[in-house]
Amino acid sequence: MLPHPSPPLDRRPRPARRTRRTALGALTLAAACSLLVTPATAAPAGPGAPDAHCSGRARLHVPGAARQQADCLDELTTAGTVATGHTDPADYAGLTPKDLPTPTGVPGIQIDGYFPDGSTTNTNHGWHHDAQFVIRLPDHWNGGLVVAGTPGNREQYANDRAIADWVLARGYAYAATDKGNTGTAFFRDGRRPGDAIAEWNTRLTQLTRAARAVVAQRYHRPPARTLATGLSNGGYLVRWQLENHPELYDGGVDWEGTLWRADGPNPLTSLPAALRHYPAYAAGGPGAAEARAALHRAGFPAGSEFLWPYHHQVYWDLTQRIYREELDPGYDGATEAGTPFCASGTPGCDADYDYAARPAAVHRAVGRIALTGRVGKPLITLQGTLDVLLPISEDSDVYARMVHEAGRGSLLRYYRVEDGTHTDALADAFPGRLRPMVPCHRSAFEALERWIAGDAVPPADHTVPRPPDAAPDTLLTSCPLS
């Protein structure tokens, strides 16, 4: 889920949820879109060369956008976009290993913009407007489109290092959305519990349709294949899209997607146990062994204990409070998003949160965003066995069973990645204990390509072992799934 770590939220009365003014698709391009085309940074396309560098840039229109800006870039990957201001490194901080290679040599067009929306948490470009997107169109196109939503509550550039750089270098067009709300107070968006998360799904659907149209404008034909991918909350979006809008996609790769189920498990059933028992484990003494066992029972795997201090300090408390506020704001009364690091027994403390005992309205709110397992296109799911933000036994193990129970098992391949965890930057901190997930995602993506092309069916579901005594550079570039 990967919320950006931040100072604790102030304790203050929770404001009424603001009415969202999304007007999705309601405004025509002519009425709603202000087009800004900046000077090209390389030589313009010559006569009779429709697919030359940045050809047709001024004619590109993003359907439904309220604003767009098209730029001609010599480099669409972060090797160039960091310097030109066409990405924001803060968006992807902590998501990839520090030595992950950056590809180069991808010139093309980047379109930044936003769709109509009434929330203003995303400050990129000084726009102070949510529902921002980025679309990148390489000069040398392979015929495909990759679309993604962001992990956690991050903005539209969050996947640039983990996903965009690599797929652009392979010739794909690429599009990503900020999901319509950002930041650790994302729960303030919308009128009803669950509205903010429900908007994430709508925004990715909206962007996929718009990006497919833009691709057709740029290359004079629609994409031959459209693939959805993403990590954490972005992986949840892949699952939801393939369940609810399979007509838009040819397949997807779900990288440790968040599982939401009205009857559990979901993050609100596992995180409170971490908050309740970890302090006793960390304190040592006679209660430590039982606290450790309680954490194991809640799904946090044996052998992951070295990751618990970091996750307690950075992720468990913040994630529980802000997602619980989004789906169950009445739990703590007028307090907004609970009391940070409260001790069990404190009134309204999230360490004592019992999802199963909460009113039916809370379960209905989760039901609005819940997954079913009824995917309609090929899906590859992967998750690390040492994920201690979304424990694998409470997440992807369950989702894989859901897909099979829904009769869609032939459309799924599920790979458990030994020693992978939720945040790849942690592999730098624990190189002997963790392996980065990014090369496994790339192997899964290539397997999906072969699958939908009819060239090869991916290997059956299994645990991908960590190679014994593998060098760090090998783990950073290789993850064979077979």
C-alpha cells in the first residue's frame, strides 16, 4: 500500500467529506481542454515522415482532459526526464534498489495533464489539481500500451523507475494516473466511506480509454495490445480492472496488489494485530514470545522479524489509521485518522480495531471496492514471501484461491517470490536477506507477452526460489520464473 511516510496527522475534528466534482467524461474536449504545446527539444519531423521524432504532436488531444501539455523530449526515461522536469523523483523514492540500471535512448512525446476533478492534493506542475496523468509516446513504437495506477498514495510519476523506464525502452507507449487523490489525507476526498478508493478504479479506466485514443492519434492505429500493471495499490487496480473492464485490456501483471474483501482478509484485519502485539515483542521479557507468535498467527511470516521494527515505525501505524479512516471514519468519533502509536486500551485506538465486529455499514463500504476473483483476461500475480505490509498468506495466497473458486484459474499464474518484500529499497539495507522484486516483475511481464501472443503458456503456479549464493548484481537483473 506504500503510503509516503510523513509526520503524524494532527488530531482535529474530522471535516465533512467534500462533495467530489469529478464530472468524468461529462466535458467535451473542445469545451474543457486547454492545450499547451511547448517548443520541441529536437529537430522536427521532416515532410512525409509521419512517424519521425515527435510527429503530429500539436494534433494530439486527450479525450476528456481539462488540461494537457505536450512536450517533445529527447529522452522519455528518467535518464532525461529528471533533468527536464518531466518526472518527480520524490514520487518514486524508496520503490527501487539504488543500483537499478536506467535505460536510455527513448525519444518521443510526453503529455502531462489532468481530468476534471474537485480535489487539489497533487501539486505537480503547480497545478494543485488531482486526476493528473502522464502519457509517454516513444518515437519507436512496438504496437503496445502499458497503463498503470500508482502504489500507495503517490502521484503519477511513482512508477517511472520501477516500470515506465523499462517498458518505454521496449517500445511501449505508457500512461499512468495519480488515481484522483494523493497523500496521507486522501480519505478527505469524496462524500461516503470508500469514495476515495473507488475513484482510483474509475480513474484508471478513464485513463486507459483516453490513452488508447491518443495512441491511435499518434501512430495512426490503435494499440495491438493493452497491458495493465502496477505494484501495491497499483496491483489492486490491475486485479479490479481485469475483473470489471476486461474489454479494455489484453492482460495484466499484478505486483503484490492489495486485497480488499468485505468479509476479510484485508489490511484492516491484519494491521491492528501488528500494532497490538509488536510493542510487547519489541520490549522483550516474558511476553515477547507470545507476542511474536500472535504476529505469526496474524500472517506476518516467521523469519521476517528483522523487518518488523522498520514497518512498525514507518508503515503499519500510518497505513492502518488512514485506510481505516477512509472506510470506517466513525470508529474514532471526531478524531481524524486516530491517535498515532497509541497503546492498546486507549479509547479509539487502532491497535484495538476489530474489523469483524464493526457495523454492517463498514463492511458495505469495503464491499464497494472489493475484489471477486472473476478476472476476464490473463493475469500474472507475484508477491514476496517476506512482505510484512501485506502479508502474503492474507493477500495473494487468498486472491489466487478466489480466482480458482470463481472458475477463472486458467487465466491466472501466481508466483510467490522467496525473500521478496513489499519495498524494493529495503533490499539495499538487507542484501543478504532480501531480493529485489523488480526483475521478477520484468520476467512476469515477458511471460505475459508470450502468453497473450500464443507463443508459450507461463509455468504453473509455484514459489520462485532465491538462487543460492547469488551475487547482488545477479539478483538485480535476473529472476527466472521456471
